[in-house]
Amino acid sequence: MTRERLIYLPLGGAGEVGMNAYVYGYGPKNRERYIVVDLGVTFPDMDGTPGVDLIMADIAWLEERRDRLDGIFITHAHEDHVGGLGHLWSRLRAPIYTRDFTARIATKKMIEAGQPADQVITVGAMPEVVELGPFRVQFVPVSHSLPEASGLLIETPAGRILHTGDFKLDMAPGVGEPFDEELFRSIGDKGVHAMVCDSTNVFSLHPGRSESSLPAAITELVRGAEGMVIATTFASNVARIRTLAKAARAAGRSVCLLGRAMQNMVRTATETKLLLDFPPTVSAEEAKDLPRESLMLIVTGSQGERRAASAQLSRGSYLGFTLKEGDLFLFSSMTIPGNERGVFKIVNAYSEMGVDVVDNTQGAFHVSGHANRPDLERMHELVRPKILIPMHGEHRHLRQHARLGAARGMITAIAPNGTMLDLAGAEPEVVEFVETGRLYLDGTVLYGAMDGVVRERMKLALNGLVMVTLIIDEDGLPMGEAWAECLGLARQGRSRRPLAEVIEEELATELDRAGNKVLASDDKLSETIKRRVRHVCVDEIGKKPEVTIVVSRLSDE
């Protein structure tokens, strides 16, 4: 008799921060029915992924089994959970279930990607149930840094799973639902076989702070500013945007929101009646006519994103706004690991302008949307799962969270991306390793890491390029000399002569020596030219560039 399996498989988000995508399955081996939780993105950097727009989990494994995929569940509207939906849905073609606020954001993403918006199905919080195959799924409200964030209570014949999503223990979040301890205690009372839990802040030893602790400090900071005030935070952190806007109004300043993503989030929260008391704002055109000391701009780009408002202001101007000496710039945010270089570049550019930059170094102007270690321990106490599976964090976070759970007597397992666990038994069992990777959105094209595009781009960035053009006449002989164009390379080398000129002279000598067999074969000719070009470049400038060769042959017909 074939035993039923209860599968947990992270394709993204386990062993990293961002790009969340988690698969749950139930049934006999190779005949399981599946649901997927979240389809998020992470963001590129110029060091490792130059020119790429977005990065998301490679869902090839799930795509091959999409005939057994019953649904897509989105826990909340942060980009690392919903950002890949429009780009990946056509590969899965399953209905999407989420709560109202997130559904509106998800619908916009589907429309922008040319996908059917009617696939997004709005679901209420528990006790409303979505029944799909062997799964009964309920959305469990949690407090986070945006409205209607939820965990998922997933009931299966093998037991109940609580997928926490991103959460914090905030009893006064300002926008969205407060954390309900009694709700989670009641879930634990009925028994939880496995809890798959957020691990982001497991190394933060103090209890998490509430959003309600920020207004006083931010208001005092804004009141003391003399010039224009500019503040940035995550575009989706509606509660923080509200806190910043109210501080500005309390200090007698008008508020202007800059950045399409931020305006979209505030508009959506207002439409869903989750944001009832947001202060009035002025448009960018109106703001330009106001005195600087009477204005606060709330802008996108807290992570140093090159095209966001913060970065563009640091390079000179954005929508007609420029920063001056005496202005104040507030980072009401944390810097996600990996984004430090971009943020520091912006901070230093502002410093050169004479702008005063304030961040959260002293902990007064930002609170995290994720549970710190004492809060994770409290969640463990409330839910009392038999099995704890850490997720949403780098490997060190997963490992530390597993240790925390083991110390409290829970069975734990570390499952980085691609690790398939069977949770049906008393202890989780690793039953398979699935090949996982990344997909890159580059302009309008989505391709995989193994396609080589990013690798080729990195080679060009690191090594430069020499393009050689050569014409072969009707008799199979060079027609004139080859000419070279150098891109991304020093103009002169050791000989103090133009590099292109040295290459062309060496190629002339090489082609004079080349026999008929070499000249008659494009492959042999290209290899000869490439070898000579690289030899010259190593000798002249100490670099081995990429070499592109264009051979044009004239026909005697």
C-alpha cells in the first residue's frame, strides 16, 4: 500500500531574504496535489546581476506538475511575496487566493503583465475556508508592516500546518490588524503538527517594538528641521507612511508623496478603508510652489534602488525637486543585507550636498515588521507545534531558529531551497532534493540563470570587448587590413600607442602568415584572430578581453 506524503518544498525564501515561494503537497508519491504559497521577487545588484530588473525563483519543478497544482496563495502584498505573480502565473495557470488589500495589488500586477485579472479571488480571514483537493486553507491575520498580512492554517489528512508568513507581535500597528494572542493560542489548543515560521529577526535579542512607538520621535525630528524634509521608507509600509505624514502635519508642513509604488499603496489602502485618517497631500506640481521649510517629501528608494526617487535626488533632481544644504533626509527603514553599498552611495552624495542624513542607528525612527527572538519564542509558546520548520531567512537564520526550537523540545528541520521534506510522520524526513535556481526579468524577457546571459554580461563588464571586422575577397584573401574597435578597455597600453592600432598591426602580420586553410575556414580564422588579439591585450594592458569577430566574404557570383 502506498503511503500518503505531506510535502513541504521551498523553491525560494529559505536560505535567503526575499524571492519567497513555498510548495505544499499531499498524496501518494508522484501523485500529490499541490498548492504554492507566495511568488515573490528579489532585487538585482550591479556586482552580480548587472542590468537585470527583477529576480524570482525558478519554478520549473512546479511547472512540470502544474496539472496537479490546485491553487496559489499570497500571504501579503510585499514584493518579495507577490512581485513575481504576474511574470510567473502563465507558467502555472492556477487560481490565486488572497485577502482584499493584497488582491487589489495582485490584480494590478496581473493586468500589467497581460494576465487575466479574474484569476485573483478575494478571500476573507478565518473562519472563511478555501477547500482545494486535500487542503482546507484559512487566512490567519497577523500584524506586519502593511495591511491584511496573514499566515495560513493549512489542514490536511496528515495534520495541520501553520505557515506564519511575515509577522510581528504588534498590539498597536496603526494600520492593519493587531496581533491576536488568543487566536494563536486557540489554534495551538486544537493541535498544530508543523509550524513553518518566519526567521528574519532571530538574532535580535530584544522584544520587537510597536509602530505606535515612533510618532513622538519622528514628529520631534521634523519639527526641529529648518529646510525641506525628505523621508523614505518601504513603499508598502502604509503604517509608516501614515506616521511620517502625520508628523509632517503636526510640524505644520505640507506632505507630498513621490514614487508610483508608494502612491499606489496608499491609494489601495484608502480604497479598502484600511487607511481612514491619512492626512491630505499635495501634488508634485503644487509642492514646487511651497516654501521649502513648509514641505515634507515622502519618497521611494529606501534600499538604494537606482531608479527610485531617493537615488535620483542624490544625483541631482527628481520631478523638478533638488536638495540643498540645510535640508534633512530621514531613512525610516532598515537596510536589507546586500543593499548597503547602494544606500551608502546615496548617503554620501547627500552629505556632499550639505544635506543632513538621519537613519535608524539609534533605533528611534524605524521598527521592523518581523518578530525578534523573544517574539518568536512567544509564538512557539502560543502555537506549541510538534515540528518547527524555519523559513524566510538566510541559512544562519534558519539554523539559529532551529536551535531555538530544539531547546524548547520541538522537533526541527532545516530545509533550504530545494529541500523536500515529508512531514507526514512523527519526524520530518528529507525525501528529495529538487534543483532550484533563479529566473531573471531583463527588460521584457524572462530567462534562467543557466541561459548564460548574465554570465556573458559579467564577462563584458569585467574584461571589456574588442570587435574585429575583416573582409575576405573573391579569391579568399584579406581585402585590406582588419580593423578593431575597443570597448571598455584602456585606450593606450605599454607601448603608449592606441590599443586598436597595435591590434590592427599585429593582425596584419598574423594574416600575412596565415595559410589558405586558415583563411578558408571561418572557425579557424576566428580562432587565430582571437588568440592574437588576446595576446596583444595581455602584453599591452594586462587584460584578456572578450573578442567578437565579424568576417564578411565577397562572392564572385
